[in-house]
Amino acid sequence: MTSATDRLREARAIDGSAPQGGGEGIRTVTVASPGGSVMVNVGPNESSVTIANATTGASVTIPVAPGKDTQIPIPNVPGGTVLTISIGVGTTARIIVVQVIAPSP
Amino acid sequence: MRIAPVYVIAPLAGKTLPTRRAFLLASGTFLAGTVVGGACGYSLGAARAGAAPQQEPELPSSNDVELDELRRLAVKAPIDELFEKALPFLHIRVSTYKNDEILWRGVDRLSKEIIENPGRRVDLGLVLVLIGQIEGTARPENPSLRDRVPALRLRRDELRRPR
């Protein structure tokens, strides 16, 4: 059975980055470290992304550069927390799920 | 100028019904058709109503267009449509309408389908969000959802395995 740290290490083993997730309108990684940051790339018509805790719904909106890569901070949440990074509103929003994995001390 | 008489042969008169009798015959046929058709339609409809699955009652209006749409997704929308919009559905449910009882039925349908239909293509992220919401916010009076968490974890682990 692989631990959370192993999974994070495996995800970053190839080129130092985590696996990519996303599709039309938004691209980012699918794993992150608590208190760290992730690179987000949004389409040219988007100027902000929303990071939300998928369990509690607490969210924060962060401005990003349209059409460019932007580093956004990951909240300092416990390992195992599932976050969503989204653009747009309503049922047409595009959402990427990011799992926060705490590295071993 | 001389005018000569011409004889035109008239066709033989056919056997025709008197107008009154024809009207009575047409009316009678129409009435008989109506009675037989109505009886057949009623019996077919009654039989079909008895055999049809129980219809969902109409959803109460909340005077909130977004909430009504989410409720429709949760309860009435085809399962494929619910899966297509599952992540936005779960995101809005937990961030805006956390206390809406009806929306939990969407969580119920999603989790049930993921467990009972291994052939359905499911995103790992969706399973993670479902587990998180059921563990983190499911109500005590909804224990069946918590009972599904172990099976959802198994599905999550399957999706994590490299292929």
C-alpha cells in the first residue's frame, strides 16, 4: 500500500512537477502540498480562479493572468484535503480537483 | 338558320339513400366509433398507468432558478446528465446550498451508480469529492450514504492504480 508521501513523490518524479489535470479553459496539477503553490493556466477570457475546499465549501477567489501561467497559493490545510480549482459559475463551471498531500516530516 | 333538336341520354339514376337515412347512418357510425375508441383508449391507458414506474412528485419551487436547476439534476435528470455536471453540482451544493435536503439525492444517485456500475467511466476527482462530502457533511439521519464510503474508497483505489 502506498503512502500519501509516496504518491506525491511518484507524481513529481518525472520532471519535478505534479500530473496535469484540466481541459478547456483551465489547466493545473492534480496534487499539491499544503501551504505550497501550484501553476494554473487559464484561457484568455478568464481573469480569476476560485479555490474551494470540496468538503466544507469554503472558497477564495484569486486573480490570475488571462492566457498565462500563474502561481496560486494552496491553503495550509491538512493532508488528504480535497480542493477544487474552478473558473466560471453555475453548472457550466470548469473544475479541476486537486488533492492536498502532506509530505512526510 | 335551322334549329335541330338534340337528344341527350341521361345516366340511369343510381341507387341512393334518402338524405335522412344517410345522416342517421353516418351519425350512428360516428357514435359507435367514439364509444369503442374511448373504451379501448381508457383501458389501454389504465393498464399502462398501472405498469409504469412510480413517477417522481413535482419538485417544490424554491424561487431560486439555480437551486431549482440543481434539484432537477439531483432528482429528475438522466444519470448521464448528472455525471456530466457532477463536479459543478457538488461544488455549488456544498458552497451555496449546504442545507438543501433534496440535493442530497444527487449525491445518493452519484455514489450508488459509481458503486453499482463498475463499467461507468468515472473521474478520480469526482470520487474524491464524493467521499469528502459524504464523510464531512452527510447528516446523521442519512446513514446509508456513509455506508457507501468503503465501496467508494475501493473504487478510488482502483482508479489510482496505474494501468
